[in-house]
Amino acid sequence: MTTSDITPRTLPATADNALLAEAGTGTRVELRTVVKDYGATRVLHGVDLDIAPGEFVSLLGPSGCGKTTALRVLAGLERATEGRILLGGSDVSSVPTNRRDIGMVFQSYSLFPHLRALENTAFGLRRRGVGKKDAAARAADALDLVGLGHLADRFPHQLSGGQQQRVALARALVTEPRVLLLDEPLSALDAKVRVQLRDEIRRIQLRLGITTVFVTHDQEEALAVSDRIAVMNAGRIEQIGTPEDLYLRPATAYVAAFVGVSSVVPGTIVGETVEVWGIPLPRRTAEGVAPVTGEVEVFLRPENVRLAGAGDAGVDAVVQESTFLGSSRRTLVHTADGSLVQVQHPVSERVEFGDRVRIALAPEPVVVRARD
């Protein structure tokens, strides 16, 4: 890692950069009941997605959930079996990739090893017939935008991984596409560079006002940069909403389990509440999801579980481990019924392995699912 990978940068002023000076208001992107089959296997099951102009939307989910396939269909790299793709209200379902006016950044940098950073960035412009001088000037603006103007003459092997990915980003932006597509662009980078480049992509996206679709399996990444997140499961969108909506108001057990950290403990539905260790908690219900009854599994967020003080109502537990997180501690405890529960608490509350404690639950709505 080099110093330039982690040093915060100041973006150029609008008047000093043609890309920023000509930034538009973004393009609306729509996937309408998109189905994708590979032979007898259906990978996308009628995906509907409406992305507002200038919005940053992440497709989040585990490997094999269909998020990259959805992005490739949007890019035109795959043809939808059914459904339509609209950009700015125009149906581009049959339009080839090179005529959809999109920029795309992949996990692999895909830079030409024999071309310098400036030449790699200008490559798409030259292919479009832009003159050498104009292409070089616009490529220089794009490299300035990603903080690499001073490395324009470097070959890819002379750049770090983070710097190579910035060149790939500059190459995608230099053609001033209507839509930017990012397919796991940060997964090959180390943690510190990954966070720094993630935040930089978001700052640039906001400055340009470009509609962006970002594919990732990393929930922290999606929560940090997105206007909205579409959580995908087995080729369907399980829930779409703001990061706050998904974390605080998950519509399904799948979303509760995938977004954020949750402990899964036994409970029993009693009327409009669910009892956990005899403690009544409000339960969250989602429109279109069949209600469950009887014995259930309950999802508890760590911040809604605390170490009970002397005289407080609570549940007996034994400490298994405790982790220092800087501003707080997260402690794993084992209850008498065999549940493992994550507890988030102040660093001043120190516990050790084997300590006997009591835990209390905040009266926050919880997501439940039927017990197998």
C-alpha cells in the first residue's frame, strides 16, 4: 500500500474540471419484470427495479443470488429472457452494450499493461473517434477527479491495486456515461484502501450526479454508500429501501439475518407480541408476508440487548467472549436454553470469559420466522 492510497483528497473545483462542469441530473433506470434463464435454470425471477435519476442503488446479496446477472442484463452483456430494460424512458432491451451509454467497472481492473494510466483512461474516447489531443485532456480531467493526475505517465505495473482501480473508474467516467455500473469493484483491495476508495466513489458520484448501480456482497459497504439497497435472494428482490429501513425495519427474516448482526433465539407468539424468555416484545409484520403463529425464531439486534444491572429483570447467561470495538464492546453470552446472544454495551462494562451475567431486552419490534 502506498501513501497515496489512504490520504484523503480534495476533489477539483467544478470550474476546473470539465466532467464536473458538465455534470447532469442523472438518468432514470428501470428493470421491468426481468427474467433470465440459462437453459432450464431460472436465475432472475421477474425482477422489478426503478432507480431515480442520480440515485445510488446497491444490489446486495450472497453469491448466486442473481445480483451480477441483473447488472449484466442491465449493461446488455446478457439478454433478458423476458422483461424490459429502460434508460431515460427508452427501451434498450435490444440495444447492444456499446450503444447504451453506460460506464462499467469490474472487480478485475482490466487495464492494458502496455498503456500508461492516461492512455488507458483515454482508450474509450479514442475508440469513439475523439481526437488525440481532446481525448488526452478529458482523460487528464478524469484522472484528476480520482486523484491520480500526478500518476498519468505510470504503467499499470507501477501502480498499486487501489490506484489501478481508480484508473478503471476514471476510464468508466471519462466518456460521461448516463449510468455507472460497478460490479464488486473493491473486493480485491485490502481493508483500508477499500474503505477509502468506497467513500471516494460516493463523493465523486454525488458531484457528478450520475445514476449508479453497485453490486456487492458486503453489507457494510452497501449501507455506507447507498441511497437505497435492493437485497436479493434466489433471483428475487427480497426488500428494497434505504439503509436505515433495511436495518431498523427488515421486512423478512432473510433481510434481518443478512443485513447487520442478529442473534436468533426461540420465542412464542402470544397475540400481537412474541415472548422471549417470558419477556413480551412487539413483533414486526410485513405486507404480503403470511403471519406466523406458535413457536418461532426471533431476531435480536446486539444494540437491543444489554447487560442487566442489579435488581433489573433479565435472563441468566454466561459470557463466552467479549470483543473491544473502540466505542463499544460486543459480548457473546450463552443462555440456559442454549441460545448464543450478542450483547452490545459500553466499554466501561468489562466482563471476562465464564462470568455469570444477566441480560435484558429493549422493547423494540422484532422480526420472527417459523421454527423448523
